[in-house]
Amino acid sequence: MTDRDPAAAAVVRDGPGRPAAGLVRACHPGPTAAVTALVTALAVATGRDAAGCLLAGAAVLTGQLSIGWCNDAIDAERDAAAGRAGKPVAGGTVSARAVMIAALVALACCVPLSLASGWRAGALHLAGVLAAWWYDFGLKATLLSWAPYAVGFGVLPAFVTLGLPGEPWPAWWAVLAAALLGVGAHLANVLPDIEGDLDTGVRGWPQRMGAPRVRLLVPVPLLAATCLLVLGPEGAPGVAGWLAVAAASALAVTGLLLAARSSRVPFVTAVAVAAVDVILLVAGGASLTA
């Protein structure tokens, strides 16, 4: 956008506070905070020291900020065409140029913060961040739209454990469960916007399936992740593990049964199942390197 664009004019008209608020909203604050909190909690659970936990959290925070800002900057015109006025850039609160500059600054900060956990850990985390940028720059409109989510989430356990003394690799089930959690997040995130995406030419994996099929598919990777997190660690699952499987299954069934009444219910129940998976992942932090 240029300074003569309506969006930029709105920024000037609304005063200096509005662009700053728009910049905060453009980073996708909910997912950014959630993923940062998850990795920080996982670092604590695996036994990283205070400095290691702080560095891991800062690396993930800057990476997620860069991803969110990049997404809103690139999708500005598409969001406006789809009538998503709640988006800060599409709504004219902040310019796409300002958001992209913020994304590049955050990405630049993410590099040394990631490598501070060691070159293996840092390289994997940066690979996940760059996969998300690749999604924003076009992969989202292909059949491989799920791949950046699988990679971005799948590398997180390794980023945490490789920062420990001895640089141990995480257990296979933790990596696979995190990747499945990412695929489920992709489906749940896209579900409410499928019609608007199709109208603006975005034909990723979920969009090509259509909303009815996606509603049915959303719980599958999330429930698979739940089972892996319960059955993957050595030893017989405890009562808490079986209760988690039962709760996740009940939530998934509820979403399917009530899908006809509200298109938002499958999304909400998918988020709830993902929350169960996150709790299991953090609770099993001590066994991630087993």
C-alpha cells in the first residue's frame, strides 16, 4: 500500500494510538500467546533452567509474531475482498507496509534467540518458522497447505529437548503428536473461513474438501494426537490418561453431533480437544526424551 491508500489515510485520521493497537491485533495475539506459553511450559516441564526457558519463550514469541504479521500483510487485499473488516490491515487501522516491516524485524530477532538454544535446536525452530512463512507466501493455496503446520508444530518438542544438556532428541511419539496437533489446528483455523477463501481464490487442502468434510475430519488428527500422548510413553497409561482420551472423544463426538445446529461448534470443540492434547504434552514433559 502507498500513503495515498484508504488504509493509510485511515491510520493518519485515527491518530497515533490506532496503528499501534492495529499492529498488536495483526500479530494474531491469541495463537501467538498460546504457542509461546506452550513451548515455555514444555521447557519448564523438561527441566531447562530459567535462562533456557526464557530464551525458548522469547524465540518462539518472535517467531510467532513474524508469522502473524506476515500473514496479515500478505492477505490484506484478500481479507478486504472477503469483507473481513475486523482484520487491522484490511480495516485500515494499520498499513500493510508497517506490518511487513514488523514481521521482518521479528524474524531477524528470532534468528539469534533460536540459535541461543544451540545450533541444532535453533535450526529446527527456524525451519518451522520459515515453513510458516512459506505457507503465507502461497503454500496455503495448494494441497500441501497442511505441511507447514505439521512441520511448525512438529519441531517444537525437538527445539525444547535439544536445548537441554547433551542435546537429546525427543521421543518419536511427541514429535508425531505435535505434528498432528498442527494439522488439526490448520483444519480448525481454516474451517470458519472456507467460503470466503474460495471466493478469493484460496484453494488449499481444506478448501478443496469443503466445509462439511472438514467438520468431520477436524477431530481425527487431534484424537490421534491424544492417543499418542497417552499410549506413547513407556508403561501402562494411568487413570488420568484414560480420562483424557474419554474427554477428548466426548468433545469430538459433541462437535460432530451439533455441527448441524451451529457451524462454530466443531471449531470450539476442536480447540477444546487441542487443549487436552497440550495439557498431556506438558504433563509428559519429563518423558519426552525417553
